[in-house]
Amino acid sequence: MRSILPILTVVLAIVCVWYLAAVRMNATWVHDQAARAGQEVTLSQVIPLTLNQERPVLPAPHQVVKGLWDGVTGQAVTSKRSLVYHGWVTLSATLLGFVIGTAAGILLAVGIVHNRAMDQSVMPWAIASQTVPILAIAPMIIVVLNSMGVTGILPKAIISAYLSFFPVVVGMVKGLRAPDAMQLDQMRTWSASDAQTLWKLRLPASMPYLFASLKVGIAASLVGTIVGELPTGAVAGLGSRLLSGSYYGQTVQIWAALFAAAIVAASLVAIIGWIERGTLRRMGMAAR
Amino acid sequence: MRNLWPFLVLAVVALALVLDWRLGLVLALWLGAWLFNAGLAEGRAPWRRYAVPAIFGIAVLALWEMAVALYAISPVILPAPSAIWARMTASVPTLWADFVQTFVKGALSGYVIGCGAAVLTAIAIDRSPFLQRGLLPVGNFVAALPIVGIAPIMVMWFGFDWQSKAAVVVVMVFFPVLVNTVAGLAATDRMQRDLMATYSASYWQSLWKLRLPAAMPFIFNGLKIATTLALIGAIVAEFFGSPIVGMGFRITAEIGRLGLDMIWAEIAVAALAGSAFYGVVAMIEKWVTFWHPSQRN
């Protein structure tokens, strides 16, 4: 709680810098307009003009908040201009892909932990894949699946699935190996089968690792979905709002979509953090 | 049970051969490579640790090639690895130009500026616990956001060329490096700092001789995370507008022409560049933090 004041100070400082930058960056346009009309503008006239432009270079924070508010509450939820509609399109594909990617990742991790050949064959590639910009394949997957007749939510979900897949595999392998030799020996003295060891020791012990990689995975999933919405040419979703905004120079729209995406990402991570705290507390593994 | 496996595999392959000979061939190669690897993985010789993943990779490529040839998959859906390789060797100048534009000009310059700024900022706020308490949660929060979304804004501000890509990369790498550096600067323990105080070391002396070296493992952790982010940022930013050169541009342009072999070639280059970039940073880390337990064998 004692960090509330510092955080507020930093956020306030960012907003102040933002306003100053908005005045500075948008002033050129105001001066141009005035020069064209043959008028002189004083500084006190310039400032209000810079903060309420239709297509500013940098929208002021209140314009972004207004754009966000209009997008969320100003339209019917089904409208093409509603941020709730676009946000849901993005969110549903993200969640579907995230669930698929996480499930596949956990399954592969279980296989890796139990099978030496699988471990040595797959694990180096899974680790190496972390250094590869796999996001670059996203547009290709969308277009290829489109040409095969697969459209809608599924192509985006596949991208979001493979982006969350690798962090989960790497994290879960680490987690399933977290029990130390003493605990594994204890299971052996009870003559526990591999399945029993998995269910009663390895899986519970891996929970902190699982949640850590879920947080990384869901953030990656969301980025994947947003990038996956670009190549189809701005149909629906937060990514398409970004793209159409950049086509038509609608800066307020871009910033509003960006903040909507940020809010979605932050809420998703917060929800996972909340589930994590609840689960770990009930399992008696909470950090504090 | 263990000795039954080869027979089971043979039975499955035979069954598949009868049903569909192409499926049978694919399965035979897959399971054969698998059995080979399973045998190899039993041993403990050090060379096997490299051989097993290498064989796995080669088997996947061979399967891919075989599946494309046997099922006559159209090259606009999935080109064969040999076709991709042919395309790569045939268009080295193009790939090199794209690499220079995206990696050297966009990603690398943004990476240097962003990481440098992040380390300097961390040192600047190091003296103020108040600022640290405020900036760290904000930094952690921003690090989880889909920052690539600022690409269209940066393209508007800095134009189509590499400057806008570098700007996206700066913002993307800044926060992970900042958060890690601040954590690293706090990593020395009280005893070590007290020792510096008994030497009557100035703030800068203790920063330079104790705290910055102690922070290096953390800083490099951030730097390694940032390598991948830099490449992703530079490529994705090109999806929002670029000159007619660059890896992201080539990918979007070839999608329109269904030149999938070229896209795969670009992806292979991106993968190589990404791994090499990470490897170089990891090597510098090894050289700088040779004293750290994780680097000693």
C-alpha cells in the first residue's frame, strides 16, 4: 500500500510530459493554419487549439480517454465502431488459442518429463524457439488458412495458441522437475506408479511455474491475435482498429484501440495473478 | 514390454502401408527416427546430447519434404524445404538487403538506444527509493502490454524508413531492461555495501566497482529477453508501412503474390538472426560475468 503515492506520482509525471509533448507536437499544425489565414497566434491561443484537434499528431490524454469512453459506451455493443465489439473479437480468439496452447504445452511437458528420447529431441528446439521471432509467421498462417477455406476465429486462435505454447512447455518442464530427489524417493518407497507421482507430487509442485508461464503466455497470445488481425485487411478486432486508424490518419482511434488492448492485457494478467494467489494459498504454497 | 516396441511399430507401419502407402511411408520414417533416437537417448556420451536433437530436426525436415512430395501439396500452401532452400540460395542479395534494413538498421540501432537509455534511467533513479517504488510497478505493467501496437503511431511520426522501426524497438526493449537493471542494482547485500563504506568509497566508486558488476547478471537477463523483442518489434512495425525493402515488408508483399517459399526463406533468416543475436549477447554475458556461479562449470 505504501507504494500507492510513488506510483501515482510517476503516472502523474507521465501525464504531464504527455500534455507538454502534445502541445509541442501539435503546435506546428496550428501555426501553419494561422500562417495560411494570415493571422498571428499567441501562446495562450495555441495551447487550447493543440489539445482539441480532429487528427492530432499526438492526441492529448483527455482525447484518448474520450475516444475510449465513446468507443465503449457511445455505441451499441454490436456496432462496428464499438470497442467492446472489437475487443470481444480479439479477446475470444486470444482465449481460445490460449486454452489450446496451454493444454498442448502441458501435455508435451508431461511427455518430456517421462520420456528421455522426447526430452532430448524436443527440449533444445523448444528452448531455441524462444529466441526466434515466431510472430513473423502469423500473417502467412492467416492467409494460407484463408486460402484453404478456414476463416473466422480459428486462424487467429492458432497463432495465439502457438505463441503461448512454447513458454508453457519450458515453464512446465521446469515445474514438473521441481520436486527434489528426496521427494521422488519418498514416492518410490510408497511404490507409487508414474501416474500417481505425476498427479500427487509433480503437478502440485509445478503450480508456481505454471502460473508464471501462463502470465507470459497470455500476454504473448494477445499480441499474436492482434498481429493476426492485420493481414486480413482490417475486418474486425483491436488489431484492425489499429490498422484502419493508421490508413486514415485517425490518431485518436489508434490510441483508443491501443489503450483498449492494454486494458485487456492488464486484466488478463491480473485475472491469472488472482487465480494464482487463490490456488497457491489453498495449496499452502503462497509466497507470503 | 520394452522389447515389444519395435514389433508394435512394424505392425502399425504395415497396417498403414496396406491402407494408404503414402501414410505408411511417412509413419515408417517417423517411427524409425523415433526408435533410433530412443536408443540413442539411453546412452550418456556427451556427443549424443547434440546428436539427438539434430536427428529430430533432420527427421522433421525429411518428413516435411516427403509429405509435400507424396501428397502433392500445392506450393502456395506449404512449400517443401528443398524449394525454400533453393529460393534462399537464389535470392541472397534480396535477403541480405532485407536483413540489413530490418536487423542492422531497425532492430540493432533501436536495441542499443533502448537498452542504453534503460540502464542510464535505472542508474538515475537508483538514488531515489521513492521513484523506484513508483517506476517499478509501472515498468512491470508496461512490460506485459502489447507494445507492438504503437507501431502505427511511430510510423506516422518517424516516417516509413528504419527510424520508425528503431523507435518501436526502443520502447519495446526499454522496460524489461529497466526493471532488470533496477533489480540488479539492489542485488548487493548489506555486508558488501558496508565494506565499501569502510573503504570510504564515494557513491560513484561503490556504484562502479561493486554494484554495477554485481548487477550484470540481472542486466544481461534483461538484455537477452530484449534481443527477441527487438527483432519482433522491427518486423511487425514493417507490417504498418515500410520502404520497399525489409523482412516484414517482404513477408507482406509475398503474401499478396502467394510466394510462400520467399516468406519461409525470410522466416529462416529471421530465426537464424534471432538465435545468433541471442548467442552473441549470451557470449558477451559469459565474458563479463565469468565470476558468477551460473557461468562456472
